[in-house]
Amino acid sequence: MKIFIFGAGASKGSQEGYSPNVLAPLVDEIFNETYQDFANQVGVEKGEIEGFRNDFILSGKGLEEWLTDLWERYTKSAAEITQRRYQAIFGRTTFYIWWLMQKVSQTYNHQNGYKLFLDKLSEEGEDYGFINFNYDTLLDRALVDTGYNLGGTLTSYADAKYFKPHGSVNWFLKKRPEDQTISGEEIYDNLARYRLAANAMYSGSQIPFNLTVLEPSHHDLTRPDIIHSGNFGNQYAFPFILIPLASKLYDRIETYKENIVDRATELVSGAKDIYLIGYRANDDLIKDIFASANNAKLHVVGHGHAQDIQKEVLSWATTLKVGKIYNNGFTDFINTYGDNQ
């Protein structure tokens, strides 16, 4: 079996065949000025995103490392006011990233690279599996167009041999029973729900694995008010996306590891070839997933740094073997796929 593992560079590369109105950002581009206008639509001030970008740039670190430092300040502080402040920051950041990546998802069309790639794979007659670290649904929509029905429950994703360890913009978690509810309104207040949800999402207790999965192209996903719709009792829900930290967030959501990470690990155990596409593989989560890999070849698709990524991964994934290097990006890989496999 061949396993294809996608990162942010793959989604960005998948858009190269057309001119989308929202380009998929790489991880370090999430707070770029280009995307700030999406913040207000989910109850986040545009200026706060600008402040995040400035702080991140001044830190001289990668975004994952910078956010991880903030996370450690939150988890290590004994002061309630400090904890609450960072809970709110991470909550608002999650809603901002969710809406940005939903906007990216809406750029999908039949010229998208994921669709073209799946068309090629369908002609080979082999078994494939997919692990996607992106929040967007560009690949999800391509799989639907290829004949897989995704939605309803995560079983539909497992049936497609498709796993998203960082979550997806079309997945939602219902709030905890003890989270504050809104009552006694005369006028329905959207922003009040975003504020409550952002403040509650990273509070101390785990979120139950009570998941709602919408079909990736469902029209409801084009509305930011989906998170406080009738699906969730007109209260609020949390987008099931894990913010991009270098460390793992297993303890945030009940049975997350068992339902998603362990299933992806099982998939990798049957791989003969593993392709990293637009993915740096520098977080702790992928190390757990690769723990089951046995004697598979590791191929890397990137833009000029593929060999460095392969060397780094093989330094800790010692059961993998050296595979091929593709240094001209995802689009070129799609165009030439099958020529030298």
C-alpha cells in the first residue's frame, strides 16, 4: 500500500492550476495581513491578528514554536487570570484559523491538484491511504468527486482510508454539558456565542468526543454562524481543529488519540511506500504515527528542501528506508507521477 501524507505545501501547490481568490497559507503565513479581514466574521478583532503577526515576527521563531511557547505559559501558570487570558487567546485563534481555512476550502474546483492527482491514482489499480495535516477540505472534496461519500461520522473517512490528525473545518464538537449556556435573550447575539465558545474551548476539562461531521462541500459551511446553529441547540460548538503546536494535544479531546491518531498509525503499519508532500514532519504527532512503519520507503515531495526533510525524518524514523526525492513541488509531482514509479 502507498500512503500519501499531506502538509500545508500540498494545499498551496494544489491551487497552482488556477487563480483562487484565497491562497492556502503555509503554516508561517497564517497571520499574514492578506487574511486579517476574515477575523471579524468570527468575533475576533482584526487588530488582534495584526498583533499576533507582529509578535510572531519579532520572536524570530517559526509559528509552531512561537505558539508552543505561548501554550507553555498557559499550562505552567498557576495564576487564574493568566490561564483565562491564554485560554481566550487560543480559542479566538482557533476560530480565526477555522474560518480562514474554510474560505480556502471554498476555492476548490475540478482543476485543483488534489483532484488531478486522485484521477491519476484511480488508473493504477493499487491500494492507497491518505493522512492529511491540513484543516481545509480541498482533498476531502476531491475524494468526494472521486466517488467517496464523506460526512455524517468519521467512519466515512476511515472507509476512505483517510485520516486528518489535526482535524478539519467540517468537523464540530458539541460544547461540554457544564459550559455556560445563553438564555433570556430578547435579540439573538452571534458575537456573544463566539465569545463564550472561545473562552470555553481551552478550559481545563476535556471536550467530549461528540462529533458532528458535515459533508465537505455542504452549503452550511459557507456561513460562519454554523457553530451556533440549530445543529448545536442554537448555543455554540467548537471547530475540531488542533492549533499548530509542535507538541501534542491528546488531552484536549476525549478519545481523540484512539479515534484518529491510532487509526492513522494502523494505516501506516501496512505501507510499502510513504510519500511526504508539502509537509516538514517536524512535530511530535507524526513521530507517534510513524512508530508503526516497518521497512517502508520514504519519498519526499517539496520545493528545494526535500532531501533535507528526508534526512531529518530518517534520523528518528529508523525503520524507514531511503526513497525518492522530488524537489519541484506538488504540481510537477502530479504531472510526472507514474513516469518513474
